[in-house]
Amino acid sequence: MKQAIVLFLVFYVFALLQMSFFVHLFPNGLVPNLIILSVVLLSIFERRGSYASFVAALFGGFLLDVFSGGVIGLWALGLGFASLLIKLILEDYVRFPILKKF
Amino acid sequence: MRNLILRRRFGILVLVILSFLSLNLISSQVREFATSISSPLQVSLWQAGKNISTFFGGGSLRTENEVLRQENFALLQKLISLQDVERENEELRRMLDLGLAEEFRMVMAEVIGKNLVEDVITIRGGQNQGIQKGMSVIASGTIAVGKVVESFSDHARVQLISADEARTDAQIAGTETTGVVRGAGGQKLMFDLVPQEDELGVGDMVVTSNLGGVFPKNLLIGEITEILKAGSDPFQKASVKPFFSLKSLETVFVITSLRP
């Protein structure tokens, strides 16, 4: 539960950074999407059997939905699906011996 | 047991999806709430980002870039205007060379609307510029175009000589052969009411005569492309290809009066 709250807060800060801070630092509107990057990295490096990346994807996606103006749930479910897909592929075909803390 | 766990996970997933979708019913409230609690932090982050980018030069460079872009657009706009003025000057010079400006008082007007179906154009220039109903309209190169059928304060409608109802007294250049040029619509002209005994040839130039009183004499109308003779008819007629092109017509001159 504690981990979920921390994830939500971190992603909330990421969303605000993307919208308000990075827009000044990155010219031509090419701002890195920290939430997507984090979800992808979490999905790749989390240990087997953990679903933290999936929960993170739902949180992050929800925040992107709320701040984007589109249909709520589109980003959340899309990212959640992407996270599960990455995990499925990695668990069956690839092994990373590093970062087993999550 | 495994089935139970799977079913539970599936149930949770469905619940999550439904929760997200149901939030769309109150999406405006959700967004308003999120924005209101985030705005103080957002403002601070916005200001911080701005300060940092200005400190490292990115901000000032961007501002300078924006100013230069604006200047570039303004100069481009000026260039286009100058090109227009140059084109207008060229047309006026051509008219002066032809001596028409000495003979008539003319008002130059820009074409701002074309009705290709009815052969009618709208020009920028009306009663405020001295343009009245019935005045003749010509194009550069002394080409007869039409006459003003309606004049408003700053605009006027010009019926082309090729419009269905248009009639223009005309003659074959350099001869005494006279007739009437009728508009046939769609930029087509017919040289009609030419006595059978008169000689007409393909390629003959049709010009205005001063019989009708609308156009001054010898303005170019078109070139004969086909002669149509019927034995029983007392008159012969011919198809005429007009010299003006409605598609490329951009500027016209309205003859307001003869110079004293």
C-alpha cells in the first residue's frame, strides 16, 4: 500500500514536471514522457511475480488521462496492457540478472 | 485454487476498467479537482522552468528567434504587397503607352470575385470611386471585358461580354463589316447579325464599334474561330474566342468618362 502511494506521488510529480517544467527546457516541444519511460523501465527490471509495474502503469496512465483532456482510462488501460505485455515477453524469453529489488 | 486466484484477478481487472470508464461520467469534475489542487505547484514549476531556461540562454534565444520569425513574416508580407504594386504599375504603364489614359478617365479596380457560371465578376471599387452602373470595363491591352451592372459603395458587379444577356456592337478590325457580339455563356461569344454579303474569315479580329455607345471604338473583343452560314438566313454568324481570360483576370479598368 505504501509502495502504491509513493508510486502515485512520484508519477504525479512526473506529470507536473512534464507539463510545466520541461516544456521550457526542451525546444521544439519534444518533452520526454517520464511516466511512459518509468513504466517501461519498471516492467523490464522488476522481479518475476511482482505487479508493481502494472499498478504504476494504471496510476501513471490515469494521471496522463486526467491532464490530457481525452477519454479517462485510455492511457491507463493502454499503459497497463503494455506493461503486462512487456512482462509476459520478458518472463518467457528474456532474463535480466540485475535490479531485482522491485 | 489456481482457478480461484485467476478468477479473482480477472474480477479486479474488470473492476478497474469499469472504474476508469465510469470516471468519464464526471470527467469535468475530476479534471477540475486535479487542476485546482495542482495549479499552485504547476505555477511554481512553470516559473522555475522559465527561470532556468532564461539563465542558460535558451529562453532569450527562443524569444529572439520568435521576434525574428515575426519580423520575417512582416517582411514577407511587405514583399508580397510590393509585388502587387509592381504588377499594378506595369499594367498602368501599359495603358498609358496605349494612349487610353489620355482619351478616357479610368479607375483601376481589383477583381475580388468571379462567377464562372454566370460570367460575372465583382470588383473592388464602387460609387465612392466614381464607378456607376452602365460604365464599360476593359482589361489591360485595351480588351473589352464587360459593363458595370450594379454599383455599391465600394464594390461593383461587372457583367462580362460573354454573359448570356450581353450584347455588344462590334465590327471586324479594319473593315466596314459590322454586327453584334452576343454572349453565349461560359466565356463564349457569337458574332451575329452580319449581312450575308460581307466577308468573314477565320482569324479575323473582332473589335468594338461606336454604335452601341457602351464601349469606345476599337477595343479588342476576340478572334473568329468558326463561321456559321445558313443559306436561308439573311445574316451570317461566327464563333468568337474572347481575348480576355476570366481565370487570369485580376485587374480591370473602368472607363468613368471621356476626357474633355
